[in-house]
Amino acid sequence: MRTSKLNKELIIKSIKVLEKKLKRRPVKRDNHSLYFAARKHFGTWNNAMKIAGYEILERQNPILPKKLTPELSYFLGLLLTDGHLQVDRSFKLSLYTSYEEEVGVICSLIKLLFEYKPGVYPRKTGFSRRINYDIYISSKEVIESLENNFEVPIGAKSLTLKMPKFIFNTSKENIGSFLRGIIDGDGSVKGWSVAIASGSDSFLKSLRIILSDFNIESKIYKDRTCMILNITKQENLKKLYSLIYNKPSFYYPRKKDKFETVIFKSS
């Protein structure tokens, strides 16, 4: 009994040591020996993490939205441009942002759409000192629903992304919300222009067709590493602003503020 207790104490201590070494919360794949020891003495890795003082997401049963709404349209725009679905090691949906205030926007959106509390994993990537947040859903059902019902591709998609067919046959409000998600995900607002970057020429060409349906002119050109769809001229920017910010329930404040600075304060 004493040996069992000692082993448990050493496991908890090892988890804490591993956290200091990694400078982040440990996950089971970081140390396979520790993972198997945790399972042996605590039943599961999550049980060990709970006792070590970490907050653990309990298994959740998310709802699966079937009807396209402005909120879901915005979510899909974000996911297609700045998100990822994976099914290799586990079923996981991820959305990314480097801005802490946008974590709250994404978490609230996921809660509304799926009745699910997402995990939030801060990490540092590359040479940037800014923390990049991975906001994720671990659910096979959600991923399969998004793939089958809304044409969200699984795995790497930057070079092969296609515009989902549903967006060509939906309401103006849904299209505006979808475009807002795209701009919040992969768009930039600066100078007198809004630019949307993508590795997929097909995706941007379809996007240009959608914009032209609302008399918004745009141009596509090749940059050093990707393709860019660029929207310039104040008349086009005002039309775009009216389309995507028509009573929005979710958006990134920094993008909206920049947009308003460009088309209103500079006029």
C-alpha cells in the first residue's frame, strides 16, 4: 500500500516536472512511460491530471447543427481559412488565433453552435514571441457532420480548398457572415484595401464571383508564397462593410475597428 502511494506521488511529481521542462501543460504523448504509469495507478491519464490539479474536460455530447444560420456561416468561414480538421491520431477540430480577446469570441461561438465547452491550448510556434491559441473540439460526430453536411475538408487543405456549394444558394445574411469569417480568418485590412490570402486559386476565384454578385470589384494576383484577392476603392469597401457587418453577432473587434478606420475616418 505504501509503495502504491509512493508511486502515485512520484507520477504526480513527474507530471509537474514535465510541465516545467516543456513550459506548457503535458499531454500523454509527451512521455509514454509516464502515460502508462498513470494508467496503471490512476486508471486513466485524465484521472492523474485531475489529481495533479489540472482542469479536465469531461466527455461532452455536442449538438450537431443542420440548418445554416449566420452564426454557423461565420464559423465555417473561420474554419475554412484559419482552422483544421484531423482524424489521424484523434478526432479534432482546431481554430487558431494569436489574440487572447478572440479566444473568447471563438469559445462563445462554439458554445452557442454545439453546446460544447472547447479546450484552449496556448503554444508558441516558430520564432514568434506571440502565443498562438489552439481552440479545439474533440468529437468524431462534429467532424463527420461538418465534412458531410458542409463540405469542410479533413487534413491539409491550403492548396486544394474549394468553395462549398451551399454558399451559392443561401441568404444574403449567411453570405455576409461567411465572408466576415473568411476575412477574420485569413484577411488583412490596411491602407485602402482588404486582402484575403490563400494557397488555393480556385477558392479565391469563387470568392471573387460571390463578391461580384454584390457589385464588389476585386482582383487576384500572385504573391511570393500565395495568392491574394484584393479589394480596393472606397465604394467597394463600403459595400463590403455593409454586407459583412449587417447586425453581426460574432466578429473579431480588431478587424472591424481597422475596417471602420479605413473607410470612415480616412474619408
